[in-house]
Amino acid sequence: MTINISEAIQSLNTKGGNSHEYVMNGTPTNEAEYNSQVKFISGADANGTAIFSDTQAYSWSEVSAEQSALQTVYDNNKYQRDRVYPSWQEQMDMQYHDTVNSTTTWTDAIKTVKDKFPK
């Protein structure tokens, strides 16, 4: 998955406690495209039509840096998305049967997942 500009803007909003609304036409890949394709809303007229701000709430460098940072976090946590353990109900059942039967089914199941998808 690739983190997009919209996700970066939303992240900046969250970090700053902001709620900047915006309209994006296209997928900007550089500062010129960002400035022409992303318009932040500063209010609404009497008819409820959006009034666009003359300035960007976030600069291209802020947005692209945030996009890059989010992508790094996403990429670095792939193992967490890939590590799918049995449900807790299945694990409890495995643990019960391991206790009754003196087996290691639960430990083996967890180890298999951890070995397949290491940190």
C-alpha cells in the first residue's frame, strides 16, 4: 500500500489538532501540482458554497515529509500485519488440550507464526 497525499494531510490535521477541509483534484507528485490541485476551504458563502483559501494550510514540504514518514512506519510494520495468530478462543482450546494431553500444540502454533514473520 502506498500512503497518499490525502492521508498525509489528515495526519497533519490530527497531529496539529486541526480540521482543515480541502478539495483535491488529481494526485499531486510535486509542489507545483500540489499548489494547483489541492485547495483548502476557508469558509462558505451565503449559499453554502465553499470559499477557498489563497494559501495552503500545509506546505508541499510538510505534506511530502509527512507522507514519507507515514510510508516508513507502514513499511516497517509489515510483519505486524502479516502475523495472524489463531483466534484467542482457538488458543485457549489449544492450551487446554496441551494441559490435558501434555502436548505443545499452542506453543508450536505461536512459534510457527513468529518464525514465519519475524520482527
